[in-house]
Amino acid sequence: MTTPVKEAPWYRLDNTGKLYPGVISSRVTSLFRIQALMKKPVHAGALQRALTACMKRFPYYCVQLKAGFFWYYFDTNTGTPSVHADSRYPCRKRTLTRRGAFPFQVYAYKTMIAVEFSHALTDGMGALTFFKTLLAVYLTECGVVIDDWTGILRVDETPDEGEYRDDFITHFEKGLPKLKRMDAAYHISDEPEDPGIYHITTGIIPANVLVAQAKKNGVSVSAFIIATAFMALQDIVIAQSHDRLDHRDLRPLRIVVPVNIRSFFSSKSMRNFFIPIFPEIDLRLGTYTFEEVAAHVYHYLSMVINEKTVRRQLARNVRAELAVANRMAPLFLKNIVLRRLYRTLGEDTKTTSMSNLGIVSLPQSMSEHIERFDLIPDPSAITTVSGGIITFGNTMSITFGRTSMEPILEKLFFRRLVSMGVPVKIITN
């Protein structure tokens, strides 16, 4: 039984969301995408009706971003979001503070339906929950009878109060030990593309084959994929160093992995609620075999994805926010501080990122109308390339988004998978 809530006229951005409005540019758009490839061409009218119906169920997404004197905030948006025709390059910059603009957008093209959300509003799990409802209502509009809504929010339900909450603040604990500040990570050297160009490379993989390879190596699927990315990065460092590694100039290879932490706190939040973790290898110690990296990543993930470490990381994020919040300074000065935090605590400390939304579970009455899902990460100007992973049925989609010219990482990554017996079908934009 959900708890009825009174719709708030405005609310503050959450702990993660606060970082984004001040750093948005043509290269750092804050937008990520989840898309579904349908088995039939998309009916634009039915999709628009479904989108309109969904907004009643997600009032916390019926907002527009506004700039106050001290902070950005979300105000009620009384408009109706529209379905847009897709363009060649996803996740392109939009002016989120434009009057009537929503911090998300729905797209359609041929058999594809996509939704792009700003990280100022929510994370991948929040976006996926919305997207599943949108697809369910769309298929209903197309005449499909959905007899099982397990795991899907229905549009005739009242939102639960917990869906509105900034659970970073709710679960913040004072006095927890501070985390050590990380040094800068290695960044791939490549020429940047023109602003607005975002190259997408997706590898379509039989999930059962990759799972079998992970088991063969005695590690989880996530550890297997991350280890493969590390080996590709090691190849890049060696190549860019012309086979002569100068240990004095080497920085660690570090992959940021966002972790959904709702299950640790029984959270229902539909806003951002994740923490980053930071597996790394240090080539100053020498080069690594795949077996070494896979075991290292597997044990690292096992060690850090637990309640104690999660609470400590959450506390670190909130402390950084409160340090900025305590400064009685106007928004333009806070933006300077937040941009610095975004760079020093985020972009500088990672070589790349790999986001995994896991397995999309849908009732059979919906699944039979959908071919696959893709997750496209938000663009980065510093790390230049990031990965997104999502699985539906026996189809795993691994997508790299790139703001630089050459497909250096993705080429080596997929070649390594193929060399280990994992077939890959490549799709690009």
C-alpha cells in the first residue's frame, strides 16, 4: 500500500544532481540514454499518449530546472513533454534552464524508443524504472494485453513518499572515517571531436557465452568485463609509450563503477542514489596478465560492495556537499567550487567508467515485443570514452560513448572478447 503524498511545488537537487548544472557544456551534457529496440515500427501517436499518461505517475519528473540565488532547484513544470524524432548523435546538449524544458526527453526512430535523462534529475535505475512503465503503457496503447505488472510502476498508483526523497541526506551519518583522496589517473591521449559529436559503438553479445567465460575464470560477469577493459587500457598505455614504460610518468589505470545502493537502505528513491567505486591497477608495479587482473577486480568488488563501505562513501559525498552548502555565497561562486569538485573528485581520478544496469526483467507479454536494450553513458570531455552495459534475455549490450576521434579503447576491448571466444556483433552510429 503506497503512502499518498502532496505534490511539492519545488525541491532541491540531490547530492549527485547538484554537481551537474554548473558543469554542463557541449561536451559535458549530463545526459545519458536508455533505449529499446522494438520488434515493430514505433507508433508515434501511441508513444505520445503513453508519455502523457506516465507523467501523472512520476510527478517528481514533471519539473524544470531553475537557477536561484544560492542553488539550482526543480520547479513544477505544467507543460506536457513531447516525443521527438531522433538524431544521429545522442546525448547532445540541451538548455535545461530554458522555460518549459524538461530534464529528460523521449525519442523515437523506426523501431527504436529512447529516453535521455539528465543526471541532475536521476540515475540509471530511476530512468529504467520510468522507461519500463513508459514501454508498458505504450504497448497497452498498441493493443497488447499485459497480464503481469510485477516490477513495473502502474500509472493508476499513487507515488510513494519515498520516491521523492534525497536519500543521500536521509542516510547520511556523521563521524564516519574519511576516505583518502585519490591521485590523478591515466587518461587516454587522443584528439577531441567537434562539440556535439558523440560516437557510439555497441557490441551485441550472447549473454550465456560471456557468463560461461566468466565462470571459467572463476569471477563474476562484472569482474570479467572490467578486467577486459583494464587489459585493453594496459595495451593502450604500452602502445602510447612506444613499448617503453617510463615509471616516473605513469599514473594508475582506474575505472569508475557506479553502484546502485537502494537495496542497502530499502530505498524507493527515484532520484540519484548510487556511489562510485574505483578498481585500479598500477603499471608502475609491472604489466599484468588477464588472470591477475580478473582475480584482483573480483576480490576488490567483493570487498567494497558492502554496507559499511557504502555508508562511508555516502558520507564522503554528503560532506563535500555540506562544505559547499555552508558557504553563504551566490550560485555563480558555488558553481566555481562545484566545477572544481567535479574535476578533482571525478574526472581527474578516473581513466574511464563502466556502468552496468544489470538484467532488465519484464513480463513475457512485454518481452516478446522487444529485441534488446542499450545503455549509453553521458559524455565526458576529460576521460573521452565511457561504457554502459545492460542485459535483456540472452542479449547483452555493451556500449561505448566517445567524444574523441579514434575508437582506441572499444576496438581493443571487443577484440579481446573475441579472442576469448565471445562472439560480438558491432553496431555504430
